[in-house]
Amino acid sequence: MSAQLGTLEELPQDYRDAMSQIAVAPLWPQMRKVLPHDAPMPVTQAHCWAFSDIRPLLLRAGELTPVEKAERRVLFLVDPGRGAGAMQATSTIYVGMQLLLPGETAPAHKHTPSAARIVVEGEGGYTVVDGDRLPMEAGDLILTPGGCWHDHGHCGSKPVIWLDALDLPLFYYLEASYAVEAPLQTPRNRPDPSEVEYRAAGLAPARRRDIAPAPSYPMMRFPWKRTEQALREYARHGDSGIVELDYINPETGASCLPTLGFTAMMLRQGKSVKPVRKSASAVFHVIAGKGHSTINGKRHDWSAKDVISAPVFAAIDHVAEGDDAFLIRIHDAPLQEKLGFYEERSQ
Ligand code: GTQ
């Protein structure tokens, strides 16, 4: 309940010029833009990117640009609310589709932003993170947290494509984003911790706390096969609500990355799922199945491997058609929780 605030046009031109000259500006004409009533006004527009549209262009990038010239051969997904070239799918979430051809490698680097990959297509790809060689199988979630060395390789026979998700927009906005390069790493000769120390949910290595504190990122790979089994059992025996599991740090139970959260969702065929509205923005990646999501009143049809974005506080209704569907939701609630304002509201 407040009166209309004054506009810039109401102010005399000489006054406006004088302000510009000394690099100041009046707050009141812009007050509601930065502090709207009761809820944020997202710039992000919900969108669905069809994998069938992206794939041919990505494969063409494989012909046009050798990986040596690209370092990372990626087509990133541009939020239509922000327009051409915006390296953002939502306010905080960058997503891209990366292609590696058989025999190619993408050199090691580490950077301040954190990343995660979701494997979309192809066999034989791997990522080495701080010396651990992580095989990339369809649907796997693979972390490369900020400050961890990572390089990619491919020993299979067909193209490998994965989805990159990074908190790059946040780090770029903070003027904190940079990378350090290095040659390829020599991986340890052992399976990754998801197959060794953290083989079973609920079990973690007993440690001498004085000399061997738990690593900050104990498990970098979450194999999809196990995730899908867990979702199916949960759907069978859990309550009839949303079938959704958080990807967590197995040592602490916290979100697996500091700013980005990941969940695995199972949508039972034919059932409409309406999650609470959240202050977090989201990007959904369809692992399997087809269906549609109505986001703020607009319907987006999707099928396997597609990517859908939703702005903050979106009203969402997901429906799987034909068969059960599986999605991974990428969101920024961990960041918002750390800043103390994460919020949920009923639809
Ligand atoms: O694979 O390391 O999509 O550093 C953007 C930045 C992927 C990567 C991206 C990156 C990477």
C-alpha cells in the first residue's frame, strides 16, 4: 500500500544532466524495480530446450571447431528473458551441453565456480577430478567443485554429450570468476569413492578425526543406476507425495555443492505433481520419459534429454505421460539458505 513514486521525467533536464555529470542518480524512480512488493520480479523466463534441436548443432561444432581450439566444446543455454549471449539459464544457474569426440581430451583446469555434469549421451567418457577417474554413464551426476582440478577424456567410439551446470553467473557477478590451467592429470589406479568408501548409502569410512578429517567433497560421482533404484523403491513404499531425493554430501548430509542443489525426481505416469513454490530458481533435465510441465500458466512439452528452466517462485505442475519419468532438478536453494532467505510458499 504505497503511493506512486516520482519518475525521472518529472525532474528538470538540467538537474538530470547535473546528476549524470557527477555520476549519481535518484533512487526513487527505480525503487520498485529493485524492491518490488511482496515477491521478486524475475527476469528469467521459463523455457524448454529440446535436445533434438541442440544435438545436431553440437555435433556440427565437433566438425567446425577442434577441441584444442575450444578447450571446452560447449553450447550454453540462453535464458530468453535475458536475450542473446546471456550465459544464464536462470539468475544463478549456467547450463551448457558439452561434446567430446572419441579420443579427444579437454585439458585440466580449476576455477572458482563449481560445476556438475549430467551425462546425456554416449559411453566411454570420463572426468578426472583431483586425481580420481570418474566414469561417465548415462544419467550420472559428476561434481567438479570450485578449486578442484578437472579434465575430461573419452575412450569410447561414439560422441559423448553431457550437461554442464555451473554457478558461473554468481561468480561472474561477484567478480570472482577465473580459471587456472594445467596439463592432463594422471589418475589414481583405483575406482572412484562412490564404488569404494561410499559404496552404500548411510555408510562412511570410520576416521581418525585428529589426522584424517573428512574431505569437503567426499563423493564426486553419483551413479544414476543406484539413484533410479532408490527412486523406484521410494515410489513403491513412500507416501504418495512427491518422489524426490536430494544429492547430498555423504559425510555431512549437506547439499553436495555449496551453492547449487541437485535432486532426482520420479514422476509417476499420469499423475500431476505440484511442488510448493520456492524462492530458488531451477533447471530440470529429463533423464527418461516424456510429459509436460506447466510453468506460470504456460505449457512446455518435454521428452528425454530435454532441459526446462523455471524462474524463482514459479508455479509448476509436472505431468509424465505414457510411462514414469525421471528428472534431475538443479536449483540454487543451498546458496539462498546460506544467505538466510530461502523460502517456500504454497501454490
Ligand atoms: O568442463 O570445465 O560448460 O570450465 C563451462 C566452463 C564447462 C568444464 C562449461 C567449464 C566447463
